[in-house]
Amino acid sequence: MKRKLTLKLIAKELDVSISTVSKALRDSAEISEDTRQKIKAFAKLYNYKPNNIALSLKNRKTRTIGIIIPQIVHHFFTTVIRGVEQMAREHNYNVIICLSNNDFEKEVMNMELLANGSTDGFILSLAKETMQKNDFHHLTEAIDQGMPVVQFDRVVDGIPSDKVLVDDREGAKMGVTHLLKTGCRKIAIITTEDYVTVGKLRTKGYIEALESYDIRVDKDLILKLDNIDSCDDQCIAKIKHFLKGKDIDGVFTINELFAVEASKALHTNGKSIPADVSIVCFSDGDLSKYATPSLTTVSQHGEQMGRRAAELLINKLEGPEVEVEEYTTSYINTSLIERESTRKVK
Amino acid sequence: MKRKLTLKLIAKELDVSISTVSKALRDSAEISEDTRQKIKAFAKLYNYKPNNIALSLKNRKTRTIGIIIPQIVHHFFTTVIRGVEQMAREHNYNVIICLSNNDFEKEVMNMELLANGSTDGFILSLAKETMQKNDFHHLTEAIDQGMPVVQFDRVVDGIPSDKVLVDDREGAKMGVTHLLKTGCRKIAIITTEDYVTVGKLRTKGYIEALESYDIRVDKDLILKLDNIDSCDDQCIAKIKHFLKGKDIDGVFTINELFAVEASKALHTNGKSIPADVSIVCFSDGDLSKYATPSLTTVSQHGEQMGRRAAELLINKLEGPEVEVEEYTTSYINTSLIERESTRKVK
């Protein structure tokens, strides 16, 4: 079988990263002259066509939207997909989904795959590794070649694209303020490392809520985890260790999984929820609804985010050609869903 | 913008169903001569190419696998996807996912979309509506044109394709037998209508388990619901009504959602689980794990199903051309995961 030459194959053949190949082919100064020449010669020899994206765009419209997301075991992403599907259907578009598994190379490959004539544009939430690496050349490249991109939830600034976000800072502030209103004063947070934008912003909201009540922020009450879409044994152990013997009356977590594990750990420590310790988490999925006690959450309204992202993309695809492109950042309002893990506001 | 002529557009233009267009274009006797001529003339006039699947196959390999599933809010399907992704990655294949939303037309469109040069073959679980309609021409068509298909979980017989299944009958029998072993004798089942193969087979396993204990099957203890991947207010009401005042000591459900709702309804009725009524459900996801009490389940091992489905497809894609095609049906073993909703076997 004759293999189609892809960035990946070139990278493998020349023993460099996909990112290096991609940058070399568009003459990035980040790559040494020598490496650039080598890669370009190889690509030419085997007739690699870096401009197939642009070509396909000129020749036809696919009426298909590509979604690239970190993973789908996460309930939030499945609701976003539902929203995209709805809006796409209303406008007679198809939807294709690819998963990056939070892996940078897989995300780059997905974009290459879908941009290759299968789709008209992308809706994208960044892989964890992409945020860590801080390498977004694949986005820039697709956009440069005329594929519109709408980013949502896990986004990067400085890329010419529409964005759909919740106000993570405000949402977290609302959640923590609810804990404060019910009388909690010693509130811990379980969040992610700062390279995950949503984690960073939600931590900021937590701090602002405390400050508005004149409560000193105690670094010992902040747990930053490297996990984001899962909580493995190591993650569970860290949460247990963090909560053990802590003098707290409230916990705010930036996702459902952390909250469920925190709830279990507190229960094991003999704490009653919400009487001894109250819990609020971010993101409204099945887990917080069916957990015992059910969890008070800051709902992200994923379906609405998906609908808005698809709408923005379709507007770009069907709008007239313009001299100056303009980009929209849409904020979807969060709302508080009160359940059993918090006391009533007096 | 010039629109690409699709089955859907032809159907819309001529005010017939997509299925009719598709059948007419391959001269099916099911469609009247008159309608056939009309559709073929229209397709010819606008240069519709029904054979683009075959063409694309001859010209190139995409090294991409298409997955078409009913939906992804269902934890089982997300685990299958994880398995497919793993195996695909090990063999250097990409994966593209499309959702049918349990809708027949959407499933047909997805196949048309992905077969159109984007993928080398399919992994598919049928939409609820497709099973209801009993119309599988789109599968036959893709297979006739050289796209291998692997069906899993919700499948139809009589189509030349590999299949990956769990033994639903045996799995259900194991689950119900576990209830019997723990002393339950009046066991109800909450299942689906018979057109859903998995529901039908699991009901059969339930009956066989009872019969092996010489227990008469009581039709009043069988609830067949039209729902499959969701349980809306109406579905919840039916479960509540069904369980109200019933003299039972065990419940077997064919999915997690029914079990969670049954558990809540029994709790409301003042029943203690598992002391008064024990519960076993099919399908092992987050809900059964995090529910209170946590639920004993028959695990389907979705990840393994996905890995096997991808393996079968890749074997077909990379195997030599053969005179006589042979098809494999793989059964993945189920296993019982004991949790809090059942008593210990004495």
C-alpha cells in the first residue's frame, strides 16, 4: 500500500518532532537553517503538499464541522457536543469528532486529518499537553490557510479565533461566596496547576471571594493537582492526604471528580456533610447529581456553550468575505445549582 | 456557494426519504419504477456520484477508522471509544467519531459522510430508530462498495460484517442468578422493548435464570420501556408506578440509569437496599460506582470490546484479498462486580 506522506511520517523518517516539521515547512525562524533545508528537501522529494488545506477550501465546501476535544469520558464535553450537534443540524451541517486524549501530537494530527478536505472549520478545546508545551502553531497554521477556528473552555489567547467561555473567575467566586454565605469561613480549594487556564482562573475567583469577606488566603488550604480529566489512585491519595486532619468547614473544587473524592475522604475522616464541612464544585454532570450527598455545583451550561460555538463558526463560514476579520469572545453565564452538600443560606 | 449534491439534498428536493433515494439509485425493486426513474434522472442531471466510495478506496488509504454510535452521554460508548482509540494508535490509525443520536437519517448521513473518502472502514452500533425501522440498506451499500464494517453491541444479523458482542443472555443470567443465590425469589426486571436486541436478549437471560430455579415467570414483574439511553420524566414515572406496592425482593435492570431510578423509587417507598430489595444492573459505569448504595453490575468491558472491534477492522483492512470473505463474531466475557446493592452469598 502506498502511504500518504503526512507530517507524522516525515517526523518519524527524519527523527524530529511533528512540531519541528510543521514549523520548518512554513520557514519558522525557530528551526535551524540546516534542519529546515533537510525537511523541505525531504517533503519536496516525496511530493508532500502542505497547502492541501487551502486547495480543498477553494474547491468545495463540505458542510461539516470538526470538533477536537481532550476526551469524552468527561460529562462536560459530551454536553458541549450535544449543543454543537443541535445547532449544526438546524443549519444543515454534519459534525465529526476527534479526541486528542490530552496529547499534543494527537491534537496536531487530528487537525491535519480534519483540515485535509473533510471539514470547513473547527471547534476546539486544547489538550492538556498543548497548554503545557505552550505550542499552538497548528492552530495558527489552520487559521492562516483559511480554516476558521472557534476555541472553547480550554483556550489560548493571542490566536485569531472566536472563543466561547464561561467566566471561570466569576463562576468560582459565586460558588465560594455561596459557601461564605452559609457560614463557612475556613474554605479549602482543590484545583489544577496554573498552566490549565480554567484552573488558574477558578483559583483566582476563590481568592477574590475570600478577600471580599476579608478572609486571609491560607496557602495550606490550596491543593494544586496535575490531573484535569481524571483522578487516579495517586490523585485520590493526594486529596486524602490534603484533607486529613485539616481544620476546615468548606471545600471548593474545580471539577466533579475532585469533589466526589473529597466527599468520600471527609466521610472516612468522620466528617458530616454539610454539617461539618460543606462542598461546592464546578461543572454540572451526572456525578454531582447522583452522588450522596448530591453536590452543589456551579453549572457551566455545556449545551449552550456548544450551541454558541457552532453558531459563531457557521457565521464565519457563511458570512461575506471581509477586509478586516473580527473575533468574538462569548461568555456563557454560570449558575449555582443548590443540592445537599451545602447548608441553606440564613 | 455551490452545494455538493448529497442523498439528503436529493431527498429534500424530490420530497422523498433518504432511504428511498438511496434504494432508487441502486435500482431496488422496493421502489416504484416511476420514482426510480425520477430520482435517477435528477441525480444524473446534477452529476451525483454514487460510486465515490469505491473510487476513493481504489485511489488511496486514509488510515482512518470511522466510529458511528448512537450517542456519547452513555458511559459504555465512551469506554468502547477508548478501546478503539488505543488499538488504532498501536497500529498507526486515526479515529473519527460521528453520532447518530439514535436517528436513522442521521446514521445514513454519517455513513455517507465518512465513506466519502475520509475513512477506510467503520465500527458501528445501530441507532434505536434503525432497529425500529429494520432498514439496513446503508450498511449493505457500504459493504458492497468495499468498506468493511464491524458491528458492536447493537447489531443486526444477516449483514456480512464482523461483530463484537457480549453474551447478553448469559450476562443477564449471571446477574439474576446472583440475586437468586443471595436468597431473592421475587425478582422484577426493568428492560426495553424487544426491538432493541440487547434488551430482548437480557430479558431472555432473566427468564432462563428464574426457570433454572423453578420459579414461574410473572409478567407483572416485567417492565418494558421504550427508552434506551436516557430516562426522562415519563420514564421515571413509569418506573415509580411499576415498583409502587410491588411485593418483590430483587430488581434486575438492563442499564445503570434504570437501576439508579429504581433505587431512588424503592428508597422513597421506604424499602431498604439490599435488606428488603436487592438490585443488579447491566453495564459498568460511573453511576453504578458512585451511586449510594453503589450498585452491583454485570460489567460489559467496553474498552475490551472497542479494542477487539478495531483489531477485527484493521485485520480486514490489512489482510490479503480473498476469494471467500469470512466473518467473525467475537464474544467478550462479562463479569459480575459486587457492590453494596446486593447481599452476600451465603
